[in-house]
Amino acid sequence: MAVELLNKKQTELTLKEVIEKYSDISPYAIIKADVQRRTVVYSERALEAADKNIHQVQARGIFASVGEKHDYMPVSLILRDGLSILTGPVTTLRNAPYVVDKIDGKLYLTDSGELVEEVEYWYKPDFQDKLTSSGKPMWQIATARPQRLDIDPYSYCHFWDKGDGCRFCNMGANFNRSKREFNKPARLDAEDVYETVREALKQPGRFTNIKMTAGSILSGEEIFDDEVEMYIEILQAVGRNFKTKRFPSQIIASAFSEKQLARIYENTGVMSFTSDMEVLNEKLFASVCPGKSKLVGYKEWKRRIFAAVDIFGRGFVNTGIVGGVETAQPGGFTTEEDALKATLEEAEDFAQHGVSTVHCVWVPYPGSVFQNQNNPSLEYYVRLSKGLYELRKKYDLSIDMDNYRRCGNHPDSDLDRVL
Amino acid sequence: MAIRLEKDIIELVEEDKAVKVLATTDKDGVPHVVFKGSLNIDRDGNLIYLELLESSRTNSNLVNSIWFNKKVAVSVKSEDGRSVQIKGIPVKCHITGPVFEHYYKIISRRIQDADLAAVWVIEPEEIREETYKIRKAEEEKNHPLLLHLDRLAK
């Protein structure tokens, strides 16, 4: 295996070679995918350039937190063309991380000392340091992407109760550590959320979308009923801030039944729905997402996403995959060619039913079951992004709900910026 | 290569009554030309274009330009007939941050229902005088053979 990996590394194209080979694909999206694949570290000079009064250096997320103990660090990066790069230091990967450095007064991504591209740090929202009336810092209630407000109303996933959480996911580990180290609660209070959103909206031009995601809550009369109730409560609290019933928003949730979806849609102002398949292959779904597979099943999870289109509308429903996790071993595809073919074929079935597929870049995070594995080559991610983008073109599917400006974590939907 | 705009050009672009046109091309090279009154100059001497429609053809073409290093052209004509063309390259797209919010407030005051999508920074690389009188004089000096004979007839 070690020899195989060495050979694979030697035959992988470099960033420059991939940009040259795929000259019709945005070089910025390619850089982004590679930075996400390899992650970043920061030079001392770059860290000194992060100003806690200007930049976002403190955030509490469902998968990771930054600056909880005043150990401030840039939360993420933005490129000159407006694309975000959501990444943070992971130094256990096969490929060395990029280095963000400050050179001649500007911040650059560098690789082995060579300049790759100029970057900026994300800016801090005005609400960041304010407190809710219950005394909670608002940065612990919501986090700001460049144009999106993220709220994670429930930070634990109950598929982990029996050890059946998704194998790539560190949500359970992150929550347990966060609870232990800084007493992070699992659930947000609706009034805290209402007040934080109210404060966030006072900053003109700062946000275009509100996104909520949470770990799966399995309890209730029907599976996920309690998760549905939680979203309704929090979305209604958010909705009190708007003069219209509907407001640009997205929930990334479990695969709810038609009855549950209708209940959420009718009782809240939410406009779009995402439920992540994670991996587009039934056999791998069983091994990568054992909890989802056992309690709902691949076919039913998929059917429920298709059914959501009838409620939310075409272009308002999508599914996310952890791009590259289909090559995780044991059991995953052993060639990138086979993995790509299978994934895009299945993504086409989703597109035919009015559902977009977007991918993030699989990083074998410490704390996940797959932490010691390797993610695929950069070329794989470019071909995956191109394939998913072309499916949207073929089936005339809008990705406004999850585009570069809303989410910013999908190299494939970055490509949709060009008509 | 970036150039600095002279004071008279900056004043021309900033003139309230000047007609300003932005020409971009899509990924297949198809041109798209539109009147853009919001074109202006920033403190660094770059052209600033405020995009109000995120899914517009111009915005898409500007993304295409910054990704693949394709030039755009701006033509400006003043009330008194002076006209220049500036060719440049988009170097930055602000969709967030202090620059974006600065222009968001300005455009919100100017146009009530406007929703700013992006602030584009276009670095000028070439200026071409397009005022007819000046171009005509250049033509006669540099190409004395290019004219109809009837215009010289007794």
C-alpha cells in the first residue's frame, strides 16, 4: 500500500499542470479545491495581520470552532474574484498544506515559497461581539460567512448514539470536546437566535441568506419528528425579524418525510431544502453512513429528497456529497475513474428529478473514523466539479440556493457564476 | 500592464452627464455592450463598476474576464463631445467587506430598490482617444492616401 501511495503521489498532476490541462475551468475554483484538499497553515506574519477588530478570528461551528479560548486565527479566506475558501489547518494529510503569508503588505497563498494567489481574510460582522439579552455572546449563536448567516441550532448527531455516525464526520467528536472544554450547549435558545439575527440585519449589505444545519435528531413519533419541531421553532424565531413570510434561507437537514417537509414549509419562512446523501452509491452509503442506511436506507433517503421538489420547487432542493469519500477504504472505489463515473451517473438521476448535487472536498479530519486516509487527486476534484456543473447546465437547474456567495464551500457551484 | 489615468480622463469619467458604456465578452467571445452609469474611478485610479444584478450577462462576463484574463472596454462620451475608450482587466470583485458595504450604502441612497451584487475593480491598461475631431486629424496626418478624391476636386 505504501508503494502504491508513493506512486500515486508521483503521478498526480501539480496545481499548475491541472490549471493548464483544464484551461476552460476557473483557475480560482481549481486553486480553491486544492487548498481545501491540502488545507492551509499561517505564517507568523500572516497571523499578525489578522486583526480581531476587523477580521473574523473567532467562530463557533458545528464541525470546528476557532478562537474559543482567545486562540484567534483567521476563520477562512476569500480570493480576488469573490470565491471563498473554507479551510483550516490540518497537518496530518499526505500533501503538505499551503502557507498563507504576508508579503509586501498583502496576503498570499504560497506553496513551497512560491506565490500562488492573493487572498483576504473574512471580515467580522458587526454583531460578533454583542451579547443577547440572556448574556450570551452572539458569535456563539451565529457565524458569518462572507454573505451568509449560519445558525446551527443543534450541535450533536444522534446517529452517534449507537456509533453509527457518518465515517468522515467529526461532528460528534467536535461536540464532545467543545462541551468538555468550553461547556458548549447542544441546543440553541430560540430567543437568542431571534436577537442575533435582528442584530445581524442592522448591517446593510452584509447578508443575503440564512442557513441552518444540525445533527440528526432521531426521536419523535416518526423518526426526525423532534428535529422537525426544532427547525420550526428556530425558523419561526428568525422569521419574526422579516416583514415578508418567506426570506432567503436554507436548511440542511435529515431526509424528512413529505408530511414533515410540508409542515416545515407551511409553518416557517424557509425557502430551500438540502439533505445530504454524502456518497452517491448504495453500497458505500451503508458503510460510510451506517446510521442513515440502517434507519432510513439509501433508496428512501433519495426518494424523500426527490419528493421535496414537489414542496419547495425545482432549483430549491439539493443534496450534498463529501467529494472523494467514495474512494475511502475499505470498500471504496479503487480507481478515481470508477469513482467519478459512478458518482456522476447517480448525480444525473438526481438532476433528472430536479435536484442539484453539490460537493465539498473530503478532508480526512482528525476525530473522524477516516482520519488516517487520503483524499483523491486535485484532478479528480476538478473533473467532479466540472461534471456536476455540466449536469446543472444539461438539466437547466439553478443553484442560487447554494452558490459561491451563499455557501462558498462547493467548487462545482462556483463554476455556475459564468452563464 | 496597468497605467495611470490622467486628471482630465478621471474628470471625464466622473462627469455626471457623461455617457458610459461597458463592453465585455462571454466565454465564447460573444460581445455584450451596455450603458453603465455607475462606472467611476477609485482612489487608486482604477475603474469601479457597481453590478446591481447578480445573474446579469455583464456580471457573468466580468467573472469570465477575471478568471481567464480577458480585457473589457469602457467608452465614455462627455456632454461636449469628447470621447475616450479605456481598455482594462477586472482585478477584484468585492462581494463583502468594507469596500462592498461602502458602495452598498451609496447605491441604496441613490436607487431605492437597488440591491448591490458586486463591486468590480477594473485596472486600466490602455487609453484610446475617440473624439472625432482628434481622430480625424490623426487620420489625415498618418494616412494621407485614405480619402475620396471628390473631396479634393476643384
